[in-house]
Amino acid sequence: MNIAFIIYIIGWVIVVESVAMLFPALTGLIYMESTGLYYLGVAAFFAIIGLLIIRKRPEKQQIFAREGFAVVGLSWIFLSIIGALPLFISGEIPSFTDALFETVSGFTTTGSSILTDVEKMSHPGLLWRSLSHWIGGMGVFVFILSIMPLAGGSNIHLMRAESPGPQVGKLVPKLKDTAKILYTIYATMTFIMFVLLLIAKMPVFDAIITSVGTAGTGGFGIKSDSIGSYSDQIKWIVTVFMALFGINFNFYFFIIAGNLKEAFRIEEVRWYITAILISIVIIAFNIRGIFGSLYECFREAAFQVSSLVTSTGFATTDFNMWPPLSKIILVSLMFMGACAGSTGGGIKVVRYVILFKAIKNEVASYIQPRSVKTVTMDGKPLDKDIIRGVLVFIGAYASVFSVSLLILAANGFDIVTNFTAVVACLSNIGPGLEVVGPAGNFAGFSDLSKFVLIFDMLAGRLEIFPMLILLSPRMWKKFK
């Protein structure tokens, strides 16, 4: 176990987070709010610690898959604890458990909140909540790998542990260059959205918060009604960009490279767009009795479908009041999620496609036992290990979901509240239904339940296994 290098990597995570905290500190200076000083103080303290850790690079610079999963899980825990300190120390969120819940929700791009009145938050607090979405959306390790290449294949182990999807590949031969490309696309799309929101006459601060929150598919807003009070033009911009950030970023790379054929060969993207369009049409006609015109029905349906399938969690209306069919479709989209290789959460479209194809092949094998069929994606046969990994992931997801739901049952809330609360956190969605609907929050849960949901948010963002590995006694024996 290369403990020295693991500590070194965690040191880099601390340094990156300390630099990020300078933005809310600067915001406090701009708006003359003393809350910014807490961010500056925490940033300075941990920057010193981080710099002391990374001042000397260990001679042995290699970690393996097991260690990669462990260090990613540990790093995200440190990231969240440090990120919660300014919210707690400043008194904006008096309970450390609540501050940690809010911060984990931010970094994991979940968007679930314990705040009862978000509009009372300071400008530095609002920026930090949403900036955490942007940091966590693409992944802190993807950023670190773009500036700090590791040796001996260690980088791919870190990227696999943090990046969503059943498999992680390189866009170009060097993983460092792949990381740079991904962040360049990510930052460019964020900036384009910011400019469009300004053109749509959204206030500058609101546009910053909304852009980084949408890019990270997180959903923290600055108004109690989320996006509801903004203009139709702004709502459509957010709707489109939520959907765009839920697409596999490989698609954009191929588009930029001029390889349109390869881009549209990505089967997952086609299924993702199809699922969105079908869901919008069904829901729009299902909610005709709630809104005044068919246009409003399509606008609201498009926004909420885009928001929940990508796990963003913004809202323009209380969809908790919609008919059962619409709510069932939305909950189904929460489970499915966006594309692998995007900033969206959920189980991921590609896993559903692989699962359905594997079931189809299994049924066919019973009908024609001697036939040999393979599961393909994008016209290429899939390795059996990938199919096995998909099945194991879904089994692990279901197991974590079941245990979490059992623990939450002790709170006394109704089954719909508990069920959708776990879905919202494990799939990194944000709002659920009933008590945790778009007009509600998670403040009423016990501290134990909040810690369970904190675990769920981290497990959902890191694809389950990095967090399960940290719970394994064998893992800690290896550290001895």
C-alpha cells in the first residue's frame, strides 16, 4: 500500500479546494459581506497544510486499482468536510451535520438541501454551494490529472474511480491531454451558457450561479422557487443546457474533431435523446389540466424531464402535484439518469441499454440454445467483464438503496418521502416527492438519516464501489 503517495494526492485535493475557496472570499469583498472572511481563513489554513503535504513528491509514484478507489473515496470525504467548515463556522448553517449534508450535496452535484429559506444565505455562501457543483461535476481528479500526470498507470485508476460509467477510455493517447480536453469543453459550455443568460437579461450573479449549477447538473439555486420566477427565455436556456450537460462528453469531442459519423454512432446518446423526447410528450399531455395552454405544458414537461433525467434538480413548478403517471415517469428517469461520461447522475443510460440487450440475448438463448450471440454497443462487441460489471453495479445499487430505505423508515415519514429521498440522494438528483419535493427540504430527517443520505450521495457520485471499499475491513488491514 503506497500510503505516502496517497497522502500526497490528498494534499493536492486540499490545495485545489483552498484555491476554489478564494472565489467566495472575493465575492464577500465585492458585496461587502463579512462571511467571505471565513472562506479566506479556511482557505489559508488548509492551503498551508496542503502545500506542506505536496512540498516533496514521493519517490514511489504508483498506485493500483484498489488504492485508486480508496484514495478517491477518502479524498471526497476530506473535500466535503473541509468545504463544510465555512458554512458551519460562519453560522450560516449552525449544525455541522447540516453543513456537511449541504456541502456533500453540492460536491456530488445532488442539490438536496436542508435550507428552509435559501434567500437568507450570503452571496459567498450561495456561490460556494453552486461552485461546489462545478468542481464536483467533471470531477476534482480529472482537473488534478490535467495538471499533475501520475506515473505507472496510476492516473487511469483514479479516473476510473471518479468518472461515471461502466468503462473509462482515453480520447487521445495521453490521459493528461484527455483530462484537459474534457475540462476545456466543460468550461467553454459553461461560459456559453453564462453569456446566453446575460443576453436573456438575467442578473450577473444569478447567471453565474445558474451556469455553474447547470454545468455540474447540481441544481442549487438562489431563489426559493428555484428557476420558477425567471422568464420563459431563461427557462428554455436552462432546459437545453441541462440536457446538453447530460450527454457523454465524447460526443462533443468527436463533433469538435469533425468526426460526425463517430459522434452519432454513440448508441447511448441516441437512447438518451429518445427517452427525453418520449417522456416530454407523454407528460405534456398528461398535465394538460394543470396549465393554461399546451405550450405551458410542453415547457414545464421539458424543463422537469431535462432537470431530473440529468440529476440537475432545478424546478419551475411543484411537480409533486402532477398526476401519478407523470410522477412515475419522473421517478423512473431519476433511476435511469444521464449518459456515462457526462456530469449527470443516476445509474446511466448505457447500463440500461446493456442490461436490456443482455436480457434479450438470454431470452434468445433459451429459444435457440445453440445460437451464439454477443452484446454490442456502438457496433462493437462488449467484453463479458463489462456486462458482469454492469450487473454487479446494479445489484450493489439496489443493495445500498434497500439498506438506506430501511434506516430512513425510522423517521416516521411516508413511504413515498423515504423512497424518493433515497433515490434523490443515491442518483444525485436533488428533490424527491412529498416532504422532500421541490417545495420541501431534507431538514426534518434525523442526524443518523442525514449521514445515511450523505453516504448515498457520495456513493452515487463515485459509482458505489469506492465508498463500499472504505467499509471493507480488508481495505484497512492493507493500510497497516
